[in-house]
Amino acid sequence: MKDNYNRDITYLRISVTDRCNLRCTYCMPEEGIDLIPHNDLLSFEDIVEFTRTAVSMGINKVRLTGGEPLVRKGIVDLVRMLWNIEGIKDLSLTTNAVLLKEFAKPLKNAGLQRINISLDSLDKERFAQITRRDKLTEVLEGIEEAIRVGFKQIKLNCVIEKSKNEPDAVAVSKYAEEKGLQVRFIRTMNLEKGEFWIVDGGEGGNCSICNRIRLSSCGKVLPCLFSDLGYSIREFGNEKAILLALENKPKSGTVSSNNQFYTVGG
């Protein structure tokens, strides 16, 4: 399916929760957030039904995000349900890896193909400063387990201020090279100010080739992260919400005062 700018929309990012076990300075306030009531979150059945509709319309690539998707109870079951949808060619997940040591093998067995892992520093004190949690050991153990169980593609997402030559980024790059992993450098973004850049090592942020729509954890189809447009699947139904998102997908991102990274994913 195409939007009004002739871009092929084939990629669906699904936020399964706004909850997270870290408090990264660029994502969430230290005191946490007012969480979406559990009853307002989409059920797995809702997510699977929506994804089936999206796939029937042309989506073939799906990524699960959060918050932190591994804190959503039953996440392995959701992966299995999604992988059983005929037409999905690529199923992946973005995680901070705090719980990945426990979940790597079950996720792979359920059909997950690829993992993106947030890793902004290899220095224990700096990691704790950025994430406001002392969890670097758990993250590194999670990465090792993902490698051990045989994930063929593991990417590290490293948030930078301005340059991949910053000390933390250089250390992450060296670590990725040693482990045979890919690394992407993501410059700090600001939704309300409309500050975003093309990802170094990826395609995110390049509006001219954007191929994605998003499903928020509370059921809105978002045509663009840097926009306040959103169409509730509870109000419009799955197909109509997707069509509205396509029809109104902007040529490029601007600003968003409604979205937050922890509710719609990065």
C-alpha cells in the first residue's frame, strides 16, 4: 500500500506497553509516568487481529517496542501468535536487554528473527547515570545470551548527543565489532521541538523513504512519530484507521506534543 507521496508502507511498529524497567534520561522522567490503565492497553488478541488486517493490506515487516516490551506479561506468546500470521516476512523486537537473558531462547523458539538492543555506554557509572538504574551487568548478560542462542542479526542502538566519536559511542562501536554485532547511532531527538536526524547506520529519520506506520499501546494508528495525528482502532476499526493514517501521513515530520517515546516506541 502507498501513501499520498507514493511511499510503499510495508513496516508496522507495535508498542505493547508504556511500562519500562529503566528510566533513561532522554525518554522518561526519573519519577516515572502516569501509566496507561491495564484495561486500556490493547489485548494480544486486538494486536494480532490488527496485524492480520495490516498484513492483508501490504505490511510484511513487524517490530515490537514499548516502553520495554519484555515487561509485558506473555510477550513470548504474542511473538508466537504474530509469527503464525501468513505474510509476515520479518519479525523483530527492540529491547533494553535487562530481561533478555531470561527471554532470548523462548523468543527465538517462538519465531522472533531479529533484536535491536539499546546500549548507550559500557561504563557502569555512565550507564547508571543515563538509565538511572544499575543494570549494565544484566544487559551485557542478555546480549551474550542472544548471541549464544543463535540470533543471526543483533543490532545495538546507541544514543549520542552529536557524534559517534563521543567516548561512549566509540566504546560501544568497539564492543559491537568484537561481538560481530551491528551498531546504529541515534542522535538525541525532541518530539516537542521537532528535532530529529537520520540514524547513522539505519534509515530512521529519513522522511523521503519512510515506510512505516505505528500502533500505540492504547490502540491508535500513528502515521508519523513527529506528528499528533492518530486514529483509534476502537473508534474507526482496523482497516479504516490504517487508511486514515495512510491518507494523512505527512510528507515529513514536524512536532508532536501528544506522543512520548515510552508510549509509541522510538
